[in-house]
Amino acid sequence: MGVKKKQRARRFTPPPVEVEGLGLRAAALNAVALVLYERRFLEDALADSLTDVDDPRDRAFAHALAATALRRKGQIEAVLEHYIEQKLRARTGRAPAILLCGVAQLLFMETEPHAAISTSVALAERDDKARRLKGLINAVLRNISRDRDAIMAALPTTDANLPKWLNTRLRADYGPETAARIAEAHTLKADIDLTTKPGASDGELLTLGVRLPTGTVRLNNPHPAVPDLPGFADGDWWVQDVAASLPALLFDELQGKAALDMCSAPGGKTMQLCAAGATVTALDTSAFRLEKVTENLARMKLEADCIAVDALEFEPDHLFDVILLDAPCSATGTIRRHPDMPYVRGNDDVKLLLALQRKLLRKAATLLKPGGTLVYAVCSLLADEGPKQISQFLNDHGDFKRLPVAPGEAHIPADLISKAGDLRTLPHNMIGDAGGMDGFFAARMKRDAEN
């Protein structure tokens, strides 16, 4: 008979400790880790992490925790340097993200210290690599909780939250003072803005918000969930940041004109063009994203010819009176709303995006009728993606001229218009009595009419 092999003793793993609120924090932690370690977009990461969470309040807490941890990452890491002698390495698993979320709760959220600390320790216990650091995590968080008032009094400035590449670019484009104001605005949660359909009743909606000079309705906080707002089912409005609504307002009368939206998803500007009476062709490279455009159009009872195609490969059988090119960009103007953006996209991505924007502008020039109007827009703060792109385009296309935006046109205030006559919004800008908006750039150009 053969000799029996010794059976290797199995390591006993105790069941995870159940701590109240642990599941929500685990979901937030997972989302933060996916953003930082795998460069996933936060909304997608949260969607994957919250599959078993139905309560809107629980989902909102997880979202707020993940967003706060990312929004305040630089300041939190600066604080942690005073409590941890050596930087945690990769072999510590999710320990850095656990500390990030724990400190976010202690310093920037109204979380009971015991709950923030105990759940952080429990999360470390669940991670094979972070488990050996749970004592350290416990001690660090307790010390930070004890020292909270002193920490907040000496907190690093908010530009610490910007990645070095972005901070360097913003300071070069705007100067240190404006760059600091942009960084401060990025720490604030973005408001919900609605663009109302012309002719729709909005009296009930205005009981929940205020109308801005450009026509956008900004909701007061708190407010009902978006699907529960008056007029949602009737298609009276759609969600769209006030700054995002401005580029489409730069066209003249659109009734009956052939309009092309070259990069249409998620569809806000497409709906603006449709609602203004244009016959709209909407393109997007992603069939999945274009489905969202189609759904939004159906809810709004608007119609457009939606085509899933790379705009660079689009070959229509006619030219267009107006073209809106809301080009793919670094999205650095949306960090208030998407605090994951600086960690998903980096300086190398900007270089690739600049090349794509130039190609799309050249393509747009071939699709516009003589005498037609082209509006180029990006939700970027970077000069390279905005005014510098337009300067290069105009240098290369002698048949195009800039049409400067006049102060007060479409109720756009003068301080949102550059010296060259382009639209430029920054996150800390005011419109009427309301402060805060996405960072946007838009330039309007006209093609010479044929002689």
C-alpha cells in the first residue's frame, strides 16, 4: 500500500465581523480603490459596488463618502504624513484607501468618530494584506479624531488636492490666485441644474429652485430625487449644468436648420438643438451611450436622427447649416461633479485628446455649409484644449472667422466672455446670484459664404 500523503492543515478564517454601516463603507472603499488603482470612473465603480443596496439614502451616503475621499485626497494624505512615519507600500493592500475613507469621515463628514474608526478597522480585517495594519489604522484614526480641531485649523490649502500635473497647468494658464480659487471650488458639491423645454410649465418646479438669468433652473438643497421632481414624467426638463447649456445658446435662429451634434452623449445639447426647432443629426462612437440619448429624447418627446458612428468616419449625403462639436476632453471643468477625473485621466491623456480634437475640428470644417456656423466646446479648464486649439484651427482654415460672443448675448454676463470673445466659465464663477458651475470653453466660428 502506498503511503498516505499528509493533509495540509487549512488556515482557519473567522467570519467577517458585522459592524453597523460596514456594508456601505465597504462599497465606498471598493469604489475609491477602483478609481485609484484601476482608473475606473467613480459612477461606474459605485454602480458595481452598490448592486445589493437599494435604499436611496444608503446609496447617497456611499457616494458622498467616496466622493469626499477623492475630493480631499491631497489634504488627507498631507495630514496622514504627520501620523505615519513611512508611506504605506503596495503590499499593504487597501490600507491607504481605508485610511483615506476613514479620515474623510473624521474631518469632512458629520460621522460619529466611533463609527468611522470601528468600520475602518473592520474593513482592514477583511483585507488579507491590510489586516496586519489594523492596529496602526486604529491608532492613527483615534489620534486624528483627538486632534481634529488643531488639524482643521492648520489644514493644507485646497490646491493640495490637485494632482501636480493639473496644478502646474492651471497656474500656468490662470495664475496662482485664480488656480487657488478653482481648487477651492472643486471641494464643493455641485448643484443640480435643469434645462427646461420651451413652452413647458415650470411653476411647480420653481417652488423647489430658482431660475438663473440664462434660463436654467437651479434646485435648492435638499430636494426630491430627480425622477420624483415635477415635470420629469412629462418631459418638461432635463438635467444639465448651467455652463453646459451655454454653448448651444450661441447659435442664431435654429428653426428648420440642419444641425449636427458630432459628439452627442449624454444628449443635453442635442435636446437643446431639437427644442429650438432644428433638424438634428446626433452622432456618438458608443452605441451604449447613444441609447441614453435616445431614451432622453423619447422622454422629452423630441426627435433626432441618432447614429452610432465615429464622427471622423461620418460621410453624410448633405452639409449642415450649424455644427456643435462638444469634443472629447480632459473634463477638468467637471471635477466638482466628478472628483475622480484627475485620477482617471492624466497629462499623457491630454496629449492624445489634443490630437483627437484637432482631427474633429478639421472634420467639422468639411461638413459645414458655406456661411454656416460651427461652435466648438470642451468641458476643460486647460488653455491647450480651448483657445489654443481655436487659434490653431483659424490659422489653418482661412475660410473660417471667429464670431465673438457679445456681453449679454443669451443673457451671458461679460465676465464669462474672454477678451477674444469666447465663452469661458470657471468653477467658482457666479451667474446671477448663484455661484458654482462647470468649467467650459466654447468658441463660435462662421465659414465664409461662397462668392
